[in-house]
Amino acid sequence: MNSYLQHYIDGAWVDSEGGTRHHVINPATEAPCTEITLGSQADVDKAVAAARRAFESWSQTSIEERSALLTRIIEVYKARMPDLAKAVSEEMGAPIGFASAAQVPAGLGHFISTLKALGDFPFEEKLGRAKVVHEPLGVVAMITPWNWPLNQITAKVAPAIAAGNAMILKPSEEAPSCAVILAEILHEAGVPAGVFNLVNGDGPGVGAALSSHRDVDMVSFTGSTRAGIAVAQAAAATVKRVHQELGGKAPNLVLEGADLQAVLPPTLMGVLANSGQSCIAPTRLLVHSSQVEAATAVAKAMFEGAQVGDPAEMGVHIGPVVNKAQFDKIQGLIQSAIDEGATLVTGGVGRPDGRNSGYYIKPTVFADVTPDMRISQEETFGPVATITRYDSLDEGVRIANDTPYGLSATISGDAAEAAKVAPRLRAGLVTINGWSPDGAAPFGGYKQSGNGRENGKYGLTDFMEVKTIVGAPA
């Protein structure tokens, strides 16, 4: 079992002050695979103090110095990619091939795109008699989830370093090892002591302590909407900046007359990839009444052809979901759809055949799903797709927008027609005949999917303060 019982604070691995031991469970075996220490208020105070000290000098470094550091981080990260993939696979259940090809490269991509954005960023501009400048924000607390752990950690760490901030990371206690390895990468690359700090912990403990800490200037959170509300409430008393990427319930609006065999597989893959544990998974297929039967047949064939297997083995298959709580939640939502009258096309409750242990979900498709059903409104976070019919484009758009979320939306069909529909969808990301975002473009949500943006120059902007100087000599 991996043992990471220390926190990384002020450039060194240190023992916790009053923390408690926590076992991380391998979702394929249901056995412990890693042990960490859930940190305490004292650990948080020590990390915040270290970051505050480091900010004084790090915030004054040049763009060239920060660019050189990001370049070193990228090189060390590349060397540690096999270690990162193994950690992700063991702790959150991503098949090792998917972890190596998608999960770990996603994290690397944020360092690369941030390095480019840093070189192109307009730090100063002239407006009338004023000079407007972008400056480092301060001490940033980062609270990240388990589903794409490196992607969501590096989407915060890379721009925070580039902007000249100091930071404290609390990764998910469900997938902490890749964060520990990242701390080793940053240390080897020469990140100055105190600029990056890692305190393992859970949300009610370390997460709440960071969100409410008076010496933290910003909290950047990725996770559920429920937890995001708690973070915002904890942060309100100190009026710190709150940056959030929260839940999603993405529609897949299939345009009337679409070539279903061509456009559905690339978008349905977003429901199967990562075992459906993606906040932008386009799980709600909205299909014109004239094509419901044909779309159902395509989805049925694709999901019945999806293999479920051991994440430690190479191959084209999906793994388990992350833990028992997620397994039980998904099972409950599947059962709710059955109870509410949806038609089960394939899959259903229980584990796939031949799986008597592990948190494996049957790839599942429901037809005849109405917008008022729980499974149409609540984030499932598993390999489960629903099919809802519409009779007019206006109705399809209305159903697509009819959830509390607005993180992403997908349109399947003629690309030119889809581009005309895209402005009508209330989502921060709209994809056409695909489901993946562009790492250089802004990412974030509308409505209860959060606020703020990550990636590229928009990530840099959100991790900076803007200052106006009037009267400076030309």
C-alpha cells in the first residue's frame, strides 16, 4: 500500500499536527491501496503562512522567470507520467490505458497552454489617461475533485504559478497520490519554498478551513454544486474571490435529419469515457420524434458493445466508478428511472455479468425519459444515457436548457445548422459532433455550474487582480 502521511509545506515534507489517518480504497478491488493523513486546522494555518511569506518575493518575479519555471515543470512532468497514470488508475478506477492516454496528458496540457498564454498575455494596456495592469492576486486555496484529478489540479496550479501567486492545494481524498507526485514534480523543477503547498484532507476539515481562512485571497473549487455552495458560504465572511466549476447535466441535442451513425458515436463516447465520470458528459440525448427509434438502436448497440474490465489491464474498456457512495447513487438513479416509467433499453441495476465485487456499473440506456424524471435532472456521473423526444427545435432547445446546470451542451448533426443553434443553449461550453473541450479556450459554466473560467489566457485573467493607475508619466 502507498503511504503518503506527510503534507508538503514550505518546500518540505512535514508531519501533520493533529491529523487523522485515512485509507483510500481501490474501486476495482474494494481494498485499501493508499494511506494519507487528513490534515488539521494547524496544518492549514502553517501552509497559509508559508504561502503568504512566499508571495512577497514570488509575486515580484519576471515573466521570463515564471516561463522558465513552467518549462522545467513540463519536462519533469513528462518523466513522471507513468507514475501519475498508475496512481490515477489505482485510486479512481480509470483503465491504465485511458489514464496514460487521456487523464495524465490532460494535466500536462494545462502547463503547456499556460506557458503559451503567459508569453502572449497583455499585462498592461492604456485606456484614456489610465494605465491598466494585471497583477498577482495573492494566496490561492485550491480544492479539487477525483474524477479528472490531474486535469483539475493543473488547471489551477499552472495559471496560479504563471500569475505570480502562492497556493495551497487540497486534492480529493479519493485520489490523492497524483497530487503527491505532482508536489514532487514541482519540487524537482525548482518551485520556490512556500509557493506551492499540499495539505491532504476532506471537505469539512481542510476544505472548510481553507475557504474561511482570513489570509487566503481566493478559493478555486471544482466539485459538486452542493459543496460549491458550502465553499461560497464559508468564504463570504472574508469577501475573498470564489472561483467555481461545479456540476453539469449536459444535453446532446440531436438535430432533425442528423446522420445518426456518423454523429452519435463520437458524442455518446462522452458518456462512456471515464465510466461517465465527467461533468461535461452529454448524457441527455434529445432526439426528434422522427428519429427516436433509430437513435435508440445506435445507442443500444454502442452501450452493449462497451466492455467493462479491470483498470489495471490494458485494453479498450471502462473501469469501475470511484467508490461505494457513487455506486449506490448511480444504482438509485437507475432504479428511479425504472420506477418513474422510463423504458430500459440496455443495462440496468446491479453489476455487469461476471463482476461480483468492485464498483462496476452496467452501461445503461433509457428511452421514453421525460424532463421531470430524476435521472433527467440530477447529475448521474456514471455510464448512463437517457433518450428524450422532442417535436420541434424550439422544444428541443427548451428541454436542453431545462436543468439547474449550464456547464456544457452538445449538438449532433449538420455543423452549420448546429452553429446557428449554439447561441440558444445556456452553457459555458457548446461542442458540435464531439464532447471534448479545447484546452486553450475558456472553460466554465452558467447557472449552478459555477462562475469564473479556466484554461489559457482566461485562466490567467481569473487568477490575477486588475489595477488602474491614473497620472503615471507616459
